[in-house]
Amino acid sequence: MNIRKPTDYTAMFTTLDTLMAAQLPQMELYCEIGRLVSGRAEKGAAVAASEYLQATYPTAEGFSPRNLRRMRDFYRMYGNMPELLAEAMRLSWTQNVVIMEAGLTMDERCWYIRKAAESGLSKTELLRMIERSEHSEIALGENEDTCYTVENDEFSEKNWYEEYPVYLPRQDFLFRMKSLKSS
């Protein structure tokens, strides 16, 4: 049985009231609550915050103990990476939860956050992409805008020829092979 140790959460509750009064957008509010809860050393801070918010703001939704632990985890995951945090803040809370709970590496999370932000993916589309591991279809360091064109091929062939002077384009090679056979 879990027995709650007497802890003074007065400062945390006061800050929660200030955050709720600020009328912040959902993602900003959840990030700030995550920052507040993650700053507490007590194991039960998320549950205490959840109970307080549900009792004080009964019409407000999204403050279950599980969701407050997610807010804490969200802040812990991205709090030290301001650029990625800013990108994650552009997504909905549901999209962020899907990405956080998918068992992805940080690079994979980053890829899905960017993809969801630029494509406006729904939760269902995002889940399908994660299930299909679409992040693995793009090689590391490869620019997504890279595509095969005749110009790209000619450019790479010219570079190859400059680096390796004995390199012959396919047509020249076949012509020379025919010449050697007929001699």
C-alpha cells in the first residue's frame, strides 16, 4: 500500500493557480505544468497536482494523474532542447503523446515531430507512419529534396570522371569494347 508522506505543496498549488489564470494555449499550459511538476523531487507531485487541479477546476479537462505524468515527461524530454521543444509545441497534445509513447529514439521523435508539423498529420496518419517506420525510409543525412534527374546523373558522372581519370562513360566503354573485338 502506498502511504503518502506529508508534503507541503502550497507553492506548487499557487503556481498552478497562476498558470490556470493566465489562460495559456493548451500546449504552453501543459509544458509549464510539466516544468513545474518535474521540478519537484517528490514522487507523488504529479498526482498531487492532478488532484488539486481536478478539485479546484472541476470543469477543466485533461488533468488526470496519467496526463500530468505525461506533461512532466514531455518537459523532461524536450526541456533541454529549445528548438525541438518549439517544434513540438506546434503540434497538438495528442500528436505529442503518440510520438512520446511510441518507443522511438530521439532522432526518430525529431523526424516525426517535423513531419507532423509540416504535413499537418492527424493522429491516425501519424500512428500509421510510426507503425510503418517511415522514418527509416530516409537515409541518415540524406536531404529529402534529393531526387534523381538527368542533371543530377550528369553532374555525378562529371565528378566521377574528374576524380578517376580512367573512368569512361558507358557509351564510350561499349564503343571501345566493340573496337577491340573487331581488331
